Amino acid sequence: MTTTTFGWLVLLFPLLGTLIIASGYRVLPGRSAGVIGTSAIGLAFLAALGALISLQSHSPAHRELASSLWNYANTVGVNAEVAILVDPLSVFMILIVSGISSMIHLYSISYLDADRGFARYFAYLNFFVFSMLLLVLAGNFLLLIVGWAFVGAASYLLISFWYRRTTATRAGIKAFVINVVGDAGLVLGTYFIFKHTHTLDFLATFNAAPHVFHSGEADIVAGCLLLLVGAIAKSAQIPLHTWLPDAMEGPTPVSALIHAATMVTAGVYLIARMHVLYELAPAAQDTGAVIGAVTLLLAGTIALVQTDIKRVIAYSTMSQIGYMIMGVSVGAYAAGMFHLMTHAFFKALLFMGAGSIIGAMAGEQSLQKMSGFRKALPFTFACFIIGGLALSGIPPFSGFFSKDEILLVTGERGGWHWILYVMGYMGAFLTAIYTFRMIFRAFYGDPVAEARELEAGYLHHAEVPTNPATGEVEDTDVGFPGPHHTIAERALPMRVAMTVLAIGAIGAGLVQIPEVDDVITTFLRPTFAGSPLYEPHTRDGLLIFGLILGTVLGLSGIAIAYRIWVRRPSIAVTARERLAPVYELFAHKWYFDELIDALVVRPAAAAGRFATGTFERVFVQDTLVGGSTGIVRAGSAAVRAVQSGFLRYYAALLVLGVAGVSFYFLLQT
Amino acid sequence: MSIGWYLAVSAIVFALGAAGVMVRRSPLVVLLCLELMLNGANLALVAFSRMWGNGDGQIFALVVMTVAACEVCIGLGMVVAIYRRQLPIDVDELRELQG
């Protein structure tokens, strides 16, 4: 089979899975929907491996393979082909997406076991993976936009999966609306590029771009900035990030899949894919880098004070995606993609661990009610520690290598990039603190009642199921979570999935040790062949310094977290009181929701109300609609008056009329 | 005899019928007057048929008679229905279809 055939197979399996589950959800017995969904993604992963092996058999100069299935439309200069591009970057992405997704599908079989929407869940999940694979395999802008929009729609479906929870449906709508803002940016950005290159095909665009654009020309900068809008909306970067924490309303495996491992990385992929264009638009690159750096720092501060365990991880995701966006924007493509991969492992692992502890708490997500689960949930605890160490960048865990490499390349750019470099290390320090704050609060301290029960062998079961966000009472029918909760200690599929990811979180960093193996840099080189920023670094001193600084910051962050939340919990209380304004700022998420509300939502609502009151009511309703009905009414009143109902009157009119016509013709002759 | 006389009689019969339709109020009489009008027309058709010396006009007259028979059938049926429902037998009273 050729390489591109493998690419098409990668798309085919999840699509088939979606169709089979969606059309057969009534007849599929038991848990078979989960098995079908998981094996579909597993097969996609195998096909991705096939694509990898087959791609490596080509010589490095010929590793960008495009294939078109059919031509959808060819009109007015737009050639809309259903085409994929299989190159090292897209193969790298499909491996991560299908690999992590198959583990998450496996985990979901147990996690959603009691849920009444089991088959629906797997249909959505397979559709999501299909959309994401379509996005990364797309060979032209058109298919990219299709995949981009599908991902947004699928994430709406999954966030609102428990559709009887009003908080969940609202979060889904919010995510969808913000993603559509990004979609609009992507489409408009594509237009700016297309206007000059006259092609939608990626390879043709990248070949033409250096010839038709001057570096820093207005149109290319505008195009790249608009593409960046798409990227930051999908990747939850400031200021379009507010949907991500709210999206934690979805089931926990969904958070692991969409909001950690795959969907939010689409923005990073987009910038890496469009690197040829971005390098012609330095202003857009710089904007991306600054947005990434600001996001990684702000999200870190917010994560410090969140009490919902899933939201802590969500803000940490924002922060880590900030590193990646910054990385691919300053030219650290391999490092950014490498961090994307390691992050997918440890973040999915952390979310799965969070799912397990939420199961042990019978759906409760607040860190304030968790404590001392270390003995009750030993496996989950181990996973959390591995994920936490990887996230904090402690050697030899995977996050250590990838994050430092991004910052190394940032530092090497020199000039004002040193500010980004410093911000990155400040973010790393915060990361260690908030990660271990979460772990220490959930697993150390005195065991809570639920933990004690679990130590005695009983899984806590809520008397009345409630919404963890609002405390509203719920039932366990379809549209709400099912009646039972699951913990990893008691479900083999969850343990298998978490073990695989834990191995990845420990070992994935070893594939690219600076100066030792550089596997990813070598593998991705064909995609970035023309980039002057790609070739690796020269400053060994900075490399060593960065690695040591990262380790020291990570360890001291953990030490501080240990001192504050394990040894002397009173410090946290005093600090919060002393620094009340700062605490409020962080706890209110830097008032971004309020800011967007004041700047966009309220003016739009006011404009809408004004338009209803004036234009709609006076012009449309009264003048246009009222005017035309008035004319019809008056006309029909006149005609109606003639209809007297007197038969003889009609007869007389008829006779007179005929007589009149006859006389007219008589007089004519 | 010239065609003029036939036409004059035909016109008088037609006008009598039309006047009857316009002034009489009983549905039965209105129907009778309609028959008068049709027969006035028939007379003219037959007269023209004679004048041209072919039978087309007479065929027309036969068709008109058939139509007239149908029309009377329906008309009388309606009159009977009106009578059965004890409605006034007066076209001026039966004016529910006004606009």
C-alpha cells in the first residue's frame, strides 16, 4: 500500500465507527458501542503506524505526498479537491491523535459504563477523532476549514453531552461561539492568502508564497494574523480562552481528549503547518509569541487559586499550549511539536487521574472537599505523581526536555525574546507550584470520609446526584451522569489506558534528548526544510543553563508547594488574606469573562435591543409588514363591498356589462 | 322571410328572459327565465343555420338544450333542498355569500 492509502485509511476507520455506532445505537448490545469505537480508533492508529513506516521508506526529499480522492468542484479559480497531504508533520500529528484517542476510548468504556448515553457518547467521540484527523491530514485550505469546523461542532456535542445540565449546555454554546470566531478568522485569513497565490493547495501555496509575497507585506501579515485568530480560538489562548475552563462540564475523558491532547493543539499545528507564511510575516509571528507567553503566565496564576480539580488542569493546559504557541511562533517548530506530544501524554494522564478521584468522590470535583486519598487510591496517586513531575519539568520525565527546548530556542533568538524566555521560566515555576498544590491537597493530609470508606473497601455513593458546579439536584437518567462512578483501581480498561500513558509521560522525552538523539528534529526536517529558523542551536552554554534552571525551578516549586500545603497549611490562609487583591484577581481569572461580557456581549445585546426597538419594530414591522398588509386590506375591502350577495344584482351587472360591450362593438362598426 | 324576423323574435325572447332573471325573486321563476334566454339563443342559432344552409347551428342548439337540461336538474335540486330546509324561497333573502 502506498503512504497516502494509509492516510486515507486513518480517516476511514473513525468515520466508519461513527456511522456504525450512530446508525446502530438501538441494536448494539451492551457495551459493544465502546468496543467498536475503541477498535476503530485503534485501527486508525495502526494505519498511522503504517503511514509512518511507509513514509520512512521514501528519501527525505520526497516525504511530502499529496493525494486527491476526487474533485469536489472546480470553478471561478477555486479548485476544491478532497485531498490529503501526508508528510512528517501530519504523520506526527495523526500518530499522537489516534494513539492518545484510542487510550481515551478505552478508558471511557469503564468510565461511562453506567451512563444511559453510552452509544451516543462513542458516536460523538469517534466523530471528534475523525474531524481532528481530517484537520491534520487536510491537503488544502478547504479541507482544513472543514475539519476545523467539524472539530468545533464535535466539541460542542461532547461538552454538552449531559444535555439536561444547564451549565453543560451553556458551556457547549460558549465553546462553539468562540470557536466560530476562530473559524471566521481562518476563512478570512485563507482569503488573503488565496487572493495572491490563486490556489488552495498547501504545497502549491507554500511554493508560491516566497515569490508572490514580500516579507512583511500588508496582505500576508493580515492573512497570518487572521489565521492566528483561528489558532488562538481553537487553542484557548488569551483573549479567546474563556471557553476552555467552562468546557470542563463535559465528561472527564472528553476533557482529557479534547481539552488536553488533541483539539487545543490544532492551533499549534496550524502555525507549524503555515510556517512558510508566518516566516514572511514577522509581525504575526511576534504577536503569536507574545500571546503565547502572556497566556502561559496568566493561566499559571489562575491555576494557583482554582479549587475545581478539573479547572486546575484546564488552566494548566492553557498554560502549556501557551508554550507551544510561543515555540512555533519563534521558530522552535520541532520543540513545539515535541512539547505537544509529551503534553498529550501527561495531560491526558492527569485528566484520567482526575476522573478516577472524581469517581471516588461520587462526582464531587472541589479540591476543598478532597484530602488524603494517598492510601485509598494508590494507583491514581502514582499516575498523578508521574503526570505532575512530567508537567513540572523534572528530569527525566518527558516535560523536562520539551519545555526547556522551546525556551532554549526562544532565548537564542535574542533581543526582546529574552523577555519571553524569562516569562517562560516564571511559568515553569508556577506550573510546579500549582500542579503539586493540586496533588498535595487531594492526596495528602487527613483522609476525608470518602477516602476512609474506600480504604475499608466501599466506594462512596452519593445519596442524591448533584451538579458539582451548582449543587442542583439531578437524576441519573439519560442526559445526566449515570448512577455509578468508577475508579481506576477497580476498572481494568482504565488502568491499562493510564499505564500506557504513564509510560509515555515518563519515557516520551527520551526520544529527543538535546545533542544525543534528536529523533523528532530529524523526523520533521522534510516538512520544515525551507525554514531558516529550523536548524538547531549553537549555544551549548545556554542549553546547559536552561536545563539546570528548569530543574531547579521545578524542584523549588514542588518544595514550596510541599511547605505550604502539607507542612503548614496555615500559610495558604495567611497568604490569601495578606494578598487579598491579588487573590481576587486570580480567582476571578483576571476578569476576562467580565471584560468580554462588557466589551462584546453587552454592547452586542444592547445593539440588538436598540435594533429591535427601532429598526425591527418601526421600519420592518410597522412600515414594511404593516404597510403591505394595509394595502391588501384596503383593496380587499373595496372588492368585498361589491359582493352584496344579491343574485339579481349580479345578473343585472352581467346583462349591463354584456350590453355595454355589445354597444361598443356596434358603434365601432 | 328574411333572417331579421327570426332574430327579432329571438332577441325579444332573450330580453324577456333577462328581464325576468333581473326582476323576479322566486328561484323557480328565475330558472324558467334562464330557460327563456337559452331558447332565445337557440332560435338565433337555428335561424343562422337555415341561412347558411348547413347543420352546425342545429347541432349547437342540441348541445345547448342538453346543457340546459343539466342546469335545470341542478337548479331544481337546489330549490327542493332550499324548500326542505324551510328556507325562504326568495333569492333576495338567500344572500349569505355576501362579502
